[in-house]
Amino acid sequence: METNRYVSVNTAKLLKKAEYDEWCDSFYGWDHRHNGESIDEDEEYELKARGEGKEIKHIQYGKAYYFNYKNSLHGYGKCLARPILFDVLNWLRNNLGIHITIHYSIRTQTYFSTFVDVNNNQLIDDIDTKGLRSTRYEEVVDNSIQHYLKYYLAKSTKRN
């Protein structure tokens, strides 16, 4: 499934907090829905003209748009860059000095991760990795990125 290549909304939020500001080919933006279905501007205006505007739900980060975007752009309202998982792994390694390795256990038939500080060549063992196992590779990658970003942001807050 194509969307598995991209970070989840929760990971995108954490990346923005961690000052991720790389160009991406897509972003999470507003989704306008009526009766559970996404609608375009014309449909939204028609519903409002008929007095049915209160039935429209506006969901922040509810839809992925394929258009170049980075987090420092402000022209689209509150949106989030939606990078590809592999690009985030590279960004983490090059900018934060962290390498996330994904392993596969033949015994449990699940993927799991470890975190390495590339500047010190040391395994980061104070990160709790419980709950980071899955049979889906992309899910473990996304969850591991989230997990590390929470650790990094908490550590950064303590320093300030």
C-alpha cells in the first residue's frame, strides 16, 4: 500500500516539533467532509448555499495532498510535511546523529528496532522499545521514528 511509504500524521507532528524542514512531495492538510465523504470547494460552497454548512466537518491533517511542501511554508494554513520514511531515517542520521536499525526475528516473525548514536558509536539502551514489534516493516519504522523523536524532544526540553 503506497501510504505505508510515508510517515503517519503523529510522526509528522513530532518531526515538525523537531524542526524537520525538508522539501517533501506531499503534505497533510485539511479534509472537508460531508456525510463521511471528502468534498471539494464547489461541493462545500453548494452545501453552505443550501444552508447545510453545519453538516460539514473540517478535519485538520485529515487528507494527504501531493504537492511540494516543507514545514516552514505558511501559505497553506496549518499543514504538515509528509516525508517518505526512508528520507526521515537519513535525516535522523545526518542531522541528529541517530541510526535506527530494523531487525527481523525469525523466531517471533516480527520486526523490531535498535537505536545507535552514530557520533559515539554506541547503542542507546535507555530508550524503552517495548511495543515496537510488528509483522509490518513500515509500521515498525514509523513507530520507531516516533519513539525516538519523543525521546529526543524530551531530552532537548530537559537541557533548556
